[in-house]
Amino acid sequence: MLTDVIHLCESAQTGYSPWVVALVMGPMYLVFLLIGWAAYVGSVLAMGRYVAQQGQERWVPGVELGTHGLCAIAIYWGRFWRFNSWDLVTRPQVLLAKVWHHLFDPQQAAIISLLFGGLTLAYWVSKPGMLALAQYFSIRYFSKGRRLFGQTSES
């Protein structure tokens, strides 16, 4: 999602009319960003629901926070170090060497902490709205017992 914002800024600087950027590309990127964020929030909610269904409801906040932490690290590695998820499999030595070399880098820790805080805050702000939407669509469009983002029509 962050890459999309960077591409939008590049598009605005590379000859597109400001009107095209503002009226066509801007709203398009906003919709894509919202869809991506909704997918993230929905996935974390579904994961929390699964953990709760396994009888481990007390672990849900920790699982959610752990997910935000891992995502913050992945965003940092992808944005700043240019690693992709498949590099864990195709170039593990390079990745591990880079991690070991920068393990105690205060700038890296600060950026990852800011990303973690931003993800966590945005998630907690978005969560009630996503749960409300899930409940609305579950009741309105799905038969009893079917789930959308972990919500049942009876919940």
C-alpha cells in the first residue's frame, strides 16, 4: 500500500495533468488503499476469532500486537532494505547477515517502532467500524451461520 502512495507522488511529478492526478488517480489510489487496509484489518480480526475459537481468547490481544510487530518489521525490510517475502527462502543468508549487522541500530529501531505504533493505532481505530460492517453484511446478505470477517449472524 505504501508503494501505491509513492507511485501516486511520482505520477504527479512526471507530466500528468494535476486534474488527472486529483480527480482520477487520487480517488483510485484511495480506493485501493482502503481495500488493502480493510483486507489487513479483516485478516487480523479473522485470526483473532480463530484463536478465540480454539479456547485461547486471552491470547487474542497478544496475537494482534505480534502481527502488527511482524508487519512493521516486514514493511521496514521491504521499504528500506528492498527485501521481498520470498527472500526468506531464496536468499536467507543475505537477509540474516543484514539483520545481524543492523540488529542494534537505533534508527532502525525507531522507524520500526513508529511503524508498529502507526499500524496498531490505525488498527484499533478501524476495528470497530470493520466489525460493524461485518455484522451488517452478515445479517443482511448471508444466511444464518455464514461468516464474514469472523462474525456470525447470531453475534
